Amino acid sequence: MARVVCVHGMGQQVQGEDRLRAAWWPAMSDGLRRAEAPGLVSESDVAMSFFGDLFRPAGRMLSAGDLPWTARDVEDPLERELLAGWWRAAAEADPGVVPPDAADTLASTPRSVQAALRALSGSRFFANVALRAMVADLKQVRAYLTDDKVREQVRSRVAETIGADTRVVVAHSLGSVVAYEALCALPEHGVRALVTVGSPLGIRHLVFDRLRPAPAATGKQPQGLWPGGRDLVWTNLAAAGDVVALVKDLRPLFGEQLRSGVLNNGTHAHDATSYLTDALCGQAIADGLA
């Protein structure tokens, strides 16, 4: 089994494990080099846990009236709340994005959903991302968090990739939620380093409060279960301007033993490979393999 398991994020429906690994591996190698640990792991030691196809609709011939996703399809309250969060974060990070007048308007006004999608499409973060792709991402996150069948299928894919030899799990975006839950469900795993990048795990109502296992109600703030033994080192990295990683510091929710860092990924704030090339990411991976 692989010594390093990678878990991709949302929006990878048309990709595949080999194609994603081919993109992630060079970036990971560069990050290890920046951390002065070149050659510590080879490409054959790295596996990509792929679940994107579970969100890809089966192919079919189009019939009259078929249309791609539009703003009218953003009806679920969770999708609208997540969209509002993305809009607020994009406006804070990008002066070119018009801020929402009132985020709660997204809960009841379809026209404001269109306004949010239009504003995000003009941001640096969502540059060149089609509206229908943004709507698909919202629906993918919602499906994982609310559909038990989807959740089980996705988590099973990740759990099957983590073997007795796996020492490092690197997870991006929605994949960090999946990897976290999968590790919590594998109490006997030998993973020594969990590296989460661009993670939405800190979003309280939408993500954190919906985790399985559920966070423990202790004191003033609930605490998430630690996803391994005392030897596990968890490093979370969030880029400035990454609107998916709305909460940059996960320590208040998962404990002070979690290592937290903030990076600068430039205009590609949420891009997985931009995270992987950073020295902090390379060092976190190297620490788990040393």
C-alpha cells in the first residue's frame, strides 16, 4: 500500500486517480525540496484516493429543454448559506468584489443568489469558473454532508486507500472533511501525519457541526475528535484569500496540538498544487515519513 495517500477536493468529477496524481506528485516533490527533504518519497509511494466519479451524472443524450445548472437550482438552505460565506470571504480578500449588502438575503431572494454567483465569477478566486460549475460544487458539498449513502460511498473510497503502510494523508478542500472522518473511523490506523489544505472543517454550522463522529459538547465550545492516536501530527494550512477555508485556524475546534499555518498562494488561493509546493506543506509530509 502507499506510504502517502492524497485525497482530492470538490469539483473533480471529470478527473481520475491517475490524472490527479500526475498533477499532485510534481508539486509535492517540489514542496519536499523546499523543505530540504528531496528524495524522501518516490512517485510509486503516492496514491490518489479518488471519489469524484461518484458525483458525475451518468452520460445520456440530451432532450429538448435540458439546461445546465443555473442560479435557480440553488434552493437548498445549506447551499445558500455556503454561497453567502464564499461571497463574504471573497469580498474581504478581493477589493474588486462587491460585498453583499446583507448575507441573509440569500436565504429568501433568488435574485440575490444570481448576484452572489455573478460577484464570485468576477473575483480572483473564482476566475474562469463557470456559474454551473460553482453551483455543482455547492451541491457536491451539500450532498456529502446530508446524504448518508453518498457519505458512506465517498468515505469507503478513502478508507480503502489507507493501508498498513500509509504514514501520511494529504487532503484538500472537501477531501479534508472526508479524510478526517475516515481516519476517525479507523482507530487502528498507522498514519503519523494528517496534512489538510484549503479545508472547510472550521465552518461551524455548515461543516463542523455536521461531522461524524459529532464533536463533543465540552465547555463553552464543542471539540472535534482527534483523528488518531497521540503520535499523530495534524497540520492544517490555509491560504490568505482561500474562501473555501473560511476559518483559517482550526485549533479552537480540534485542540492546541493541531499545527496551523497560513500561506500565500497568490491568485490561485485554493489550488491544491499551490499548497503542495510550499515548504510548510513539504515539511509536514517529511515529518510524517521521517
